[in-house]
Amino acid sequence: MMNSSGNAGRRREPMSNTILLMTITICIFFAMYILAMIFLKGGFLRFQQIFDLLNDNAALIIISCGLTIVMIGGGIDISVGGVIGLVVMSCVLYLNGGGSIFLAVLLALGIGAAFGVVQGFLVSYLEIQPFIVSLAGMFFARGVTTMLSVNPQKVTHEGFKALMSSKIEIPLLGYTAKNGNLIPARIEIGVVIALICVILVFLMLRFSQPGRNLYAVGGNRQSALMLGINVKRTIFLSHLCSSILAGIAGFVFMMHTGAGNATNAAGAEMNAIASSIIGGTLLTGGVGNVIGTFFGTMTLSTIKKIVVTSGLKDPWWQSITTGAMLCLFILLQSVVLGRRKKRAGK
């Protein structure tokens, strides 16, 4: 009796869908990167390649975190790319007009928050479909950005240019050039901001009451209502967080490119949705993890880099591989979760 009860006590709980899908994504990323190191070699053998992926995709990581929040709650937000474009153009014009960096940050946050408040209210309290609302938000943001961007604008603010050029150097992860000089690995400040956002969103989803409410609302809204959860407020806050993160991503995007034009972050919302899905976030809601989203972004970026390194430099090849990856992960999620449901039924 004691032995059987002891074995029952030691029996592990089954892995949640969120953790399972995240684990699959992480394993696929490392397997893909190791294969690239073996067969393509070149830059994949250097740590700087990983840092370059992070440098180029810091803004995408941030908006993917926002999409993960909204999608866990059962919604969608396709306005984030437009918000980035508007933030970049507005901040470039403001800085070139003699504005301060601090107020430019507040401007970016303000634009993001404004979109979040309006869209969150329309979706949560007026119960308009989030796709329609965020589509209108995307068109509005793109329209205003085009109106502001008569010509492409480069940042001329000296303080901001100094901020752009400053990078964190890591000599231990560098490499030795042919002339014998040590080239340290370099990472942009925007990456640090992106990683902080990932950590904060992870802590919010994992340990805070609003985070737990979000999973409950995304899993089953009626059950969440019966548990006393304020569903409308939860959905409102998810859209607000997504748009604020888009505002932060816009400033990070500007730190990376140093210029504003009407096509900034074109298609970023689709890449963010793809990154979230690859990372294990379900469009149906209730399942997702921002750590998985981070590795989803890195997986998507790595496959694009592999395509370019393989010699397929035409843009459509990247679109084809992105679509194939997305279909693969959706199919994988469907198969894995379908089998788990059958086992649970038995």
C-alpha cells in the first residue's frame, strides 16, 4: 500500500500544451541551427551570427510578444506593423525638428497607447471583431505615415545618432580576423530592450493575476465569466499591451535603421503572427508562451538566413519558406494536440 501510494505521489503531471509546443519549437530551432553550422558553416560558426539575427529582429521580437498576449486571449492584432511605421516616422520628424530623445520615447509610447485604448475599447466593450478593428487601425496608421513621409527621412539628431552607433561588445564571444585582430561580438541596445520585454511579458503571463485571467479567457470565455473574471477588461488590457509594445518596437526599429519612410515595417504584423504560431501560440486562444515566441522569431529568422546563405537570394524564396514553415508548425500542432486529446479521452 505504501509503495503504490508512493509511486502515485511521484507520478509526474502531464506536460501542458503550452510547455509541450514551446519545447518542440526550441528543439527545432537548435536542430536547424546545428545543421546550418555543419553544412553551411561560414558565419553560422560564429556567435556574431546569432547576435546579428537578434540585432535585425529586435523590433519583431517585441511585437511578437504583443501578438502572443492578444492571441492567448483569443484575439488578433494586425495593426502593429502600421503602428511601428507611424512611430518611426513621427519620432524621426520630431527629433530632426530639435526634440529630445526622452520626449521621443514618450511620443512612441503615447502613439502605441492611443491605438491600444481605441482598439481595445472597440474590441472588448463594443464587441467588434478584433480582425476588423485592427485592420482599420493598420490602414489608419499607414495612411498617416504616408501623409507625414513626403520624402524618406534620416535621423540627423546627433544624440540619437550616437545612441544608434553605440553597441555592447563581448570580446569572449568574438572571433580572430585573418590579420590576427580580435573582432568582439557586438549587440545593439535594441536587443537588450527586446530581451527585457520578453522577460517582463513572461513574468506577467506566468505569475500575475491578469496573465492567468488571459489564459482563462482565451481557453473559454463563458467559464472565465463564471469564475468571476472581468473578461472585457482582460481583453482590453491585452490590446493595450500589444499596442504599447508596438510603440516600443517602433523606437527600437528606428534605433536600428535610423530612417523613416512609408514602407517601414511593411509586413511585420504577418511575421509577428507567424513567429507566435511557430512558437506554440494557438489562434484559438488559451495556449502560448512568450519564450516559445522568442524562439519562434529566431527560427523564422534563421530559416530566412539559411535560404539566403544557400544562394536563393530572390525575395520570393523567403516568402515561400516562411509559408512552408508556418504550415508545417500548424500541422505539427494539430497532430500533437489531437493525439493528446485522444489519449486523454481514453
